[in-house]
Amino acid sequence: MTTDQLLDAMPFARTLGVEIDAAAPGEVTGRLAWAPGRCTAGGTMHGGALMALADSLGAVCAFLNLPEGASTTTVESKTNFFRGVRSGTVRGIARPLHTGRRFLVVQTDLYDDAERRIAQVTQTQAVLAGS
């Protein structure tokens, strides 16, 4: 599946402006540019936009680690924010921490242009058997 096909499967991510740079079972990378429409007070990128980037990259990582015919749904997501973003592009790296029969756990780290970690998101995804 191409990165464009993966984004087509997530219309909200595409609408938000998420870009996927590379996607493999062991690592998914992508980015989201700062824009005024993605901000909260003071020109700081909204936490929801950052979480949506991480959720999208994490979902692709989970999808790429599913058994054939299965699907997934997020059952838990935890975000730690470390600093605000007021310009540039946020880069994300999603990696699987656990790929079990019933659950997948993915960690996504978000970085600013200076390579400072701005947030870390850990998602638990349930593996849903195919029909």
C-alpha cells in the first residue's frame, strides 16, 4: 500500500494536512506543518492537532502489523506534552512496542525542527478478527 493510499483511508488526517513520509511495519514517519488554523491561543499548535498526527501515524503502524484479514481500533491513547510548537513542521516517528494476537501497542514520538521531543503518545490497539 502506498503512503497516498494509507492517507486516503484516513480522510480526517488528509484534511488536517498530515503527510506520511515512509511506512513499514517497524516504523512509520510523517509530519504536520504549523499553520494558523491548527493553533490555539498565542499561535501555539493545538494539542489536538498534535494528537491527530500521532494517532494517524500510530494507526498506520498498527495496521501494518495486523494479521491478514484483521482490523484494529484504538482502545487507549495517552499523550505527554513537553513543549509548544509555534512554527515549522512537527515530525513524527511511530514504532510498535508490542504486537500480540489481541493487542498492539505503538509509541509515537513527535519532534520540532530543532529535533526536540515535543510529545510522546502511546496507543493500545485491539486486534479485531476478520469476518
